[in-house]
Amino acid sequence: MTAPSSPELPATFRPGPLRPFADTSVATIVAGFVAMMTGYTSSLVLMFQAGQAAHLSDAQISSWIWALSIGMALTTIGLSLWFRAPIVVAWSTPGAALLISSLPHVPYAEAIGAYIVCAVLLTAVGLTGWFDTLMKRIPAGIAAALLAGILFEIGIEIFHAAQVQTPLVLTMFFGYLIVKRVVPRYAIVATLVIGIAAAAVLGLLDFSHFRVAVAKPVFTMPAFSLTAVVSIGIPLFVVAMASQNVPGIAVLRADGYDHTAAPSSPLIATTGLASLVLAPFGSHGVNLAAITAAICTGPHAHEDRTKRYMAAVWCGIFYLIAGTFGATIAALFAAFPQALVVSIAALALFGSIMSGLTNAMQNPKEREAALITFMVTASGLTLLSIGAAFWGLVAGVITQFVLNARRA
């Protein structure tokens, strides 16, 4: 991703004075709103799907959404104002996808404990500056294949759903293709609207349990087990680093916000601490955003690079509003047919799956290891009560070592 040239701005970003009201414009507000909507409509369904699979109560799912939203809101607003750069924080979408298959197999309290372990690792990486060193230990192709494998299982659900609700899914699929061709930025939002309209016509919406309610945090005392840490905590940490923090930093750098303007270590440490505090309320982790961040870092957010931080601030404000009504959001998604939920989630992940597969196969020396990582992860394999994501990572690293280790 390459930022368009801006001859009026210096090559090295220099933040301007902090003037939130003066720096706010229609463009920054719209960019912030679109970023929030893109994040929620593209992957909120994953949390709802994971919660249902794990038989969580509506209150627990609502608390999960609340914790994520509050964490994203406070870190996005705080970091953006502090650095005067558009720092957008999001929940871990691949992490939520991972939980769909992993969360049902461990007690919820132990899952909370695994979230805490993941948050501690992220905080430690940020505070110690281990970020670059750690990522170099995991080959890029294997990390990309791990991401693609985790998301693949969710992506193919649209075709399973087509067997059950064929008219609804086909309407959404072709609507997605048409909107993607015309206005690709709004493809997921438009497809969700199309899906809701089609579900209404087909009589598939059920609002009998819908209510407007303010979210109430539900505290869960964490418990710790090796199984949960290995099957949830470590994979969450890996995908958060590989699929959220790395591309998140890359987006900032591509749009001109260098390491001086937005240093990676304090950003990661802050999101790690926020994840740690909110884990007992259901948050599986907040990390740097990439796709939604790009909405706030580009020239369409504001022609002046020094004022784009307000687009991220507005995104955080909208996060705060959405999180306050987390119970309402959960109830709203419960009113939708399951086929709609899984289909919109699958379509939203197509881009990430394509990107993961493309990056996994770039380096010829890593292709076979990446392929094995992808296949094991996508298989849904469970051994010793440990999920496929961990075994995919292990299989890929072993393959890479055996095939490429230096011979004596």
C-alpha cells in the first residue's frame, strides 16, 4: 500500500498542535464512522458465532462485545491524541475466528485465563522491544499460512449455508460481487443490508427477543490450564502479532507515519495492557488495526496528514457508543438467520484469506512448510484437546527446519 505523494508535507511526519475541535471536519467524522462500521459489520458476527458455539449466555456475549468496544475506544482515542497520529485499534478478527473452533472445548474460565496469558505476552513484547526480534523467529510464510488456515474454515461456511438457505445466500453472494465491482470499499456493508432485506422478504427475521438495553459487564474469575494456554492463548498471541500488529504498523508507515511519530513498542504495550485489564470481562484481545486503520490514515480522511488523527478519534467515539449498547447489538444479530450471519462473516474474510495464501506462497523456501501449516490448521485437527492452529504452527516450523536446516 503506497500513500499518494503530498508535496506540501515533509517526508518525515511532524505532528501539529493538539486542536481536536479545530482539526475535526466532515471528512474526519465520516472516515471514523466508516471505519467503525467496517469493523463491526465485517467481524462482529464472529464473536456472536463463537459465543453460541461455546454456549455462552446473552449476558456473557454482551459483556464480551462491551469489553472489546471499550478497550478499542479508549486506546484508539488515547493513543491518537497522545501521538497526534491516526492510531486505530481493533479486536483480533482471526482470534475471534480461532475461538469458534477452540472455545467450545475448554471451560470459559480457562479461556479467560488463556486471554490473560496472551495479553501478558503482548505487553511484554511491547515493553521490552522484542517485537521485531520475535517476528523474525516465525517465517513470514508460516505466519501467513496460519492466518489463512484459521480463516478458511469460516470462509467455506457460506457454501454450507447455501445448501440450507439457497435464495438468501445466493442473493447475498451476487450482491457482494456487484457491489465489489462498483464500490469495493462498501461491499461488506452493502451486502449486509442486502442480506437483511432478502431475509425480511423471505420471512427469516425474528425480532421477538430483540430489546434495547445498555451493556452490563460480566466478570469471570479466570482459571489457568495448560490445555487452554496452548490451544487458545499461544495461537491468539501468534495471530495477533502476525495478522494485526505487523500489518497495522505497515499501514501507518505506508501512509507516512514513521517510527518517530508512531513508535511500535508503546502502541503494542498499550493494547496489551488494555487486553489484560478487560480479559476477565470477555475480551479476547485488542490490537492494532490494519484494514480499518487504512480508512483513517489515507488522504480521504483529511487532506492534511497532521489532522487525520481526528478520524481515528471519531472512530473511537463511535466504538464507545456501540459498546455501550452491546446487549442490543448481540440481540440484533440473534434476530438474523444463521445463514445470513455465517455468510456475511465468510464474505468479509475472503480478502484476508487471499492475502494470507498469497503471502504464504511468496518465498519458495517456505512454500512447503506454509502449505502444511495451512492444511493442518484448516483441517480442524484436535489432538490432546489442543486445537488445529497450534498443531499447524508446530507442523510448519518442523517442516521448515527439516527441509531448510543447514547441513553440517
